[in-house]
Amino acid sequence: MKLLYLGTAAAEGIPGVFCSCSICRTAREKKGKDIRTRSQALVDGKILFDFPPDTYAHYIASGFTDFDLPAIRRLFITHSHQDHFYLQDLHLRKPIFTHPPIEILHIYGNQRVEQKLLNLQEKEQVIPYCEFHYAKPFEPIDAEGYRITPFPALHDQQEECLFYAVEHEGKSLLYAHDTGVFPDSVWDYIAKINQRFDLVSLDCTTIMDKDGGNHMGISDDIDVRERLVSIGGADKKTIFVLNHFSHNGRLNHDELCRIAVKEGFTAAYDGMTIEV
Ligand SMILES: [Zn+2]
Ligand SMILES: [Zn+2]
Ligand SMILES: [Zn+2]
């Protein structure tokens, strides 16, 4: 499987939409890997994770090859926060904006995501082209030859936030954003089914600061990796990637890479691909 990181920032982006802190100022000067758009990832060009406001920019930046947005049929939403589910652009699936032939976009998510879809302006013109499916924690979903399992995240308590495991042809990856340290039910499930991951992408929003209750920083990621290895969910061959960064984590890309490598992690950047 090939995981393409289309965007790697938290909600505000780097540089932040309205921010002039030193991290954002440096990003504006250096550009390149210091520029981070809101988080979104794609597995093998088919399974899309999240729909941030930068989805259209990702589509343009991809050169229309790696990310063929009109052809995407499966969209898995982690939760309804604006940086993961930017509803307004789904409105553009209505016929005046999108000429046929257009196929159904299957959207998987929690009940808050469904509610937002049902509240969409002119929804009767959009709904025929989007089919919602409730993603229930620990109930695997088969789509396009992939098995996707939703896990409950430790994030906004106002909704059932999710993160996802993907299995395909004997390989497996875990895409864990946004979440704090995994709830006990997740650890129990991974241990019970003997799941081992080839690739683990961990939330690292707070980078230098410990969190664990809503997001994670590098020290939380070290703890999660240790626990995952201890229950057989990962081993020496597993690739661990850090992703979903905030300027409040206080590191630009080069400094982040230096610390990440020292701790045995890969720091994601916009456009990075990892293959397992
Ligand atoms: Zn987020
Ligand atoms: Zn900033
Ligand atoms: Zn969030």
C-alpha cells in the first residue's frame, strides 16, 4: 500500500491563516517542506482520509495524477472538525457545478458528520451524489478490496471521533489523527485480534509538549509506540510516522526532522509518500 500525505498541518495550517509567530514567519520565508496544509491522506489513490478546506489545493498540487479527486469513491472522515470535514466544498457536487457522469461518493463517518450532511444547504441536490455510511468502532468496512476498521479516538468528547486501520493484500497501516493516547478498548482490540501494523501514522499536533488527552506530542508518541510493540501491534520493521503538526509545537521542519529521526520516527511533510 502507498500512503500519500496530501496535507500535514493542524486546523490553522503552517503558516497559520492569520498568524505571524516565528514558526509561521520562518515557514513563509523558507517555503518548501515548512509549508503545511490541513491534514488529508490517500491510500493507493482510492481510499481518502478526511476532507479539509485544502482538498481542492491538494488536487491541483497533485498534478491530477496521484490524486484524481473526481474519481474518488470512498471518503473516510475522522470527525466533523472543520480541518477534517469542510462541508462547503461537498456542496459543489450538485449538478450545476459538476456535470455528469458523476458517481456516488461513499462517505463514512460518525453521526455528527451525518448531521452536518443533512443540514447542507440545497442538500436534495447533493445527497444523490453522496451516500453516507455510519462507521461504527471496531466494525470493519470492506471497500474497493480494502478492509478499513474504525477505532474510537480520544479527542473531542462532543462527538464519536474515529481513526482508521487499513488492510490490503497482507499489509496493514494505522492512520491515527486526531487522537490522544489510544483508549483502552483500542489496545484490547489490537491485542485480541493479533493485529500487526507495517505503518503507523501518529498524531503529533503538540510536538514538544506532552498532551495525550486530546492530541499527542513526541513524548506521547514514544509511549504509544512502546505499548504497541509490547502487545505485538508493531515491531522493528514497522515504520512510524509523525503527522498533523501545529505551529504551537514550536518547531520548523528541519528541527522537527532532527528530533524525529533521533527518536526513530519519520516526520511527514506535504506530498510525502510511504509505501509498505
Ligand atoms: Zn485536526
Ligand atoms: Zn504561527
Ligand atoms: Zn480535531
